Amino acid sequence: MQAVIEKLNENLKIVYRQALDADKKLDELQQQGHGKFKALFTEDAGFTFEAKRFKPYVLDVAADVEGLSKTEEIDEQKLALVVKKLQSLLQLLATFK
């Protein structure tokens, strides 16, 4: 279980750095009059909120990982949701570069 949490945390560090860079680009685009959208992800991505920047989504996944790390046994449904959210972030960040 600890290995799974460590791997999730490693991926979160990567996603966090990429998210900060992407958020800067989004800020620049918005200042130029672009980037008129409601949220980065649709409801089916697993997030329970909408945001126009990546950082809130990364923090949401980080909170989920922290919650998983505090349990004795991994809840497979929660783990699957965390992985889905992390994949969504990685995919969108990859297309954003």
C-alpha cells in the first residue's frame, strides 16, 4: 500500500510543476482575450467542482491521496477515482504543452 501512495505522490509532484506552468500560460492567454471557458474538465472527469486553472484540481487529487494514505486498507473505488483524476490531469497537461 505504501508503494502505491509513494507512486501517486511522485506523480502529483510532476503534475503540480506542470500545472503551475500551464496556469501561467492560461493567465497570459486570458490577458490577451482568449481562454473564455467555464472549466478545464467536464463532470465525467471525476471532479466535484469547476475551475479555470489546474492548481485547484491538483490540490483536490492531493487531498484524495492524503485521505488514502491515512487508511489501513486501500479502498479500491477511491483509488480508482484518484487514478482517473490524475490521468485526466496528465492527459490535459500533455496536450497543453
